[in-house]
Amino acid sequence: MKKKMIQTSKPHLIWDGVFSSWEEAVRSAGGADGEKGFSNERWFERILDQLNSFRAEIKEFGIAVPPRPTNLPAIVSLTNSKTIIDIGGSSGWIYDYLNSNTLSNRIRKYFILEVFDIVSRSKRFAHPDKVQYFTDYKKLRSCDLLYTNSVIQYFPTNEHLLEIIGQVKPKFILVDDLYAGDNEEFFSNQISYEKKIPHRFLNFEKFKKEVCKEGYRLILKQPFHTPILGQYQPKPMDHFPKEYRLRYSLSVVFQKNN
């Protein structure tokens, strides 16, 4: 009698490898970095489809769950923010989401900082004039709220974020899906569409210290709830050494000191 072979599926890897530097992660990814990873036709069509699907559901039902979880509507309402700068704002779906919610105030300007590949085709998103795309943060001025959602991990350091903060001097900063914990800062590769994208895991205390040094104080820190592989669960990092495992990402809010 032949023995039946029991096949077990391998766990889906989201991150692969532990590196001590950004440069090592880039080499392992074949020279790709955060900008190159999100500068291709496949990515653009994906975010455009998400935006159109979201708009279609809003039009038909008057309510819809956004493409990604976000805490922005609550923070906008509580802080009475009217001008927003969104780092890595993709298709600008979150502006549509803000408009679909009942807010205590109306957004006057929504600026999105993105890579050139997305900015050059941003007219296809068909936003109103109050939504504007930029590649150069130095062209922006002050704002009420600086926002970013699952973007900081694609920067090799915090320097770029700190430069933007120094330029636009927001009253509040909201960072959703921040990959930071008690771990020492390290780097890995995110597997996306069978390609590798360098990914940074931050040390939270270091991140907090650097932002506060710009004249801010932390007023909120909480776990960020986002589905992974279709489920709400801890980050699937059991294949990493224990000291490099991050259970959940964070949502944090900073307020400018008076």
C-alpha cells in the first residue's frame, strides 16, 4: 500500500530577510527602492481601479469601506483641520473618503506628495481643483495636518519626513500604519507582486525623539488595525528571529508645541 503524501502549503511570506542597512536591502531587491517599487503600470492600474470601485459603491449605496483603513476622518474632525498634506497619497482615495463622511469642517486644500510616475498621470484620478499633486515638498507651505499611511517604511531614514515637517510646519501630524516597535531599527524586503521592495522597521523611541525635536509632542499612540492576507491578525513574522518580530503597526498623532 502506498503511503499518502500530506502536502502542506508554505506560509505566504510578506517580508524576506533581515539586513543591517538599507543598502543591503536594496542590493537584495536587485537595485529596487521604494520609488521604483511603486512606479509601474501594474501598480498605477491597481490604485486607479480601487478608486473607481470605491466611487462606484459610494454612488450606488451612499456609503463604502475605503481601500485601506485610516484614522484621518476622526483626526480631521477633532482638530478642525482644513488644509492637509498627504505623503504618498496614491490615488487620493482618502479625499473621496473624507467627503463621504460627515465632518465638522470642510477641506479647503488637499495636497498629495507622490512619486513622479503617479503625479504625471494624476489627472486620470479626476479630482477637483482643491486636490493637487506634487513631487517636490519644497513647493508646499504650511498646513493644518500632515498625514501619511503606510509610507515611512519605504524611506531609508527619517530624514525626508523631518525635512517635510520643517518645511510645512503642520499643527498636527498623523502617521497611520507605522512599522515601529521596541526593536532595533532593521531592514527587510517586502514581497509585492513577486517583486522585492526594501522595507524599514523603525525603533519607535528613536522616531518619537526625532519628531519631538522638531517642536512636537506625542498625544496618541495606538495599534493600527489593518488586515493582512484578508484577516485581522498579528504581523506574520514567525520566520524572523524573535528580536525582529513586530506584532502590530501603530497609529500615532503629534501636536505642535505652542
